[in-house]
Amino acid sequence: MRASLFVVILVLAGCGFHLREQTQLPAALQELRIEVADPFSPIGRELGRSLMRAGATLHEDATDKVAVLRIHADALNTLPLSVSGSARVQEYQVLHRVEFEVVAADGTVLVARNAIERRRDYRFDETQALGAAAEDELARKELRRDTLAALLRRIEAIH
């Protein structure tokens, strides 16, 4: 048993596998303010929690001279992807698009207005209507999480 465990550990170490580390923020973004165009969008709260876990200090006062992360748009849409011969939707696509920019405390644009877009497709079975609604909600949650992770990776890449 120990030998098997040892072999598995060696194989994982040899293939380059490693656990995802926590986001490492650049020094210019240790103190920042998040500005979200839509105050009811959940991405501002989720992003704030993630950045605080990464060690950032969040400011709410617009007069503070800190870096600013602006979320210009946060759209989550469900679109029909394919239609059957009887004109009924068979597949849907959920699309999440976030437009953002990052500005340093001195006004230097660190990341120009940029967009992150993620998509998920799922099949709609009209005999399983409740399941399809749950699948749509699950796709939305996964997309929100994936988009947030992609946004954090882009922020982390700022030098």
C-alpha cells in the first residue's frame, strides 16, 4: 500500500501537477477600490472577497489615492443554440461577459478596457423541465466562478 502511494506521488510530481496557489497581487494593487457599473451585480462582492483573501486592502472612498478596478459591464445571458424540426429549442448556450480595466493610483492604465467571455452549452429536454432549469442555474454559477478566476489571473499578470 505504501509503495503504491509512493508511486502515485512520484507520478504526480513528475508530470508537473501542483495545487493551485492563492492569487499573488502585484504591489501596485495591494490597496485598491472596485467600481462596478451595476451595483446589483454579484461580481463586485465576489471579486472583493477574492482580492481580500489575496491580501488586498479594499477602499470605498473615491477620494483615496489607490488603484481602481473598474467593472464596466457584467452580462450573463442564455441564448438558444439549436432548434429541432418542430421549432423547439434543443440546446442553450449560457454566455458570461465581463468588461474591466485597471488603473494605478497615479492614473496610469495598467490594463486597458478588456473583456473576458466564457460560454457553456447544455441540452434542453422538455420532458425534464425542472432539471433543465437546475442545469441552467448550475451553468451560470460555473461561468461566474470561471470568469472570476480568469479575471484574477489577468490581474495577477500585471507587472
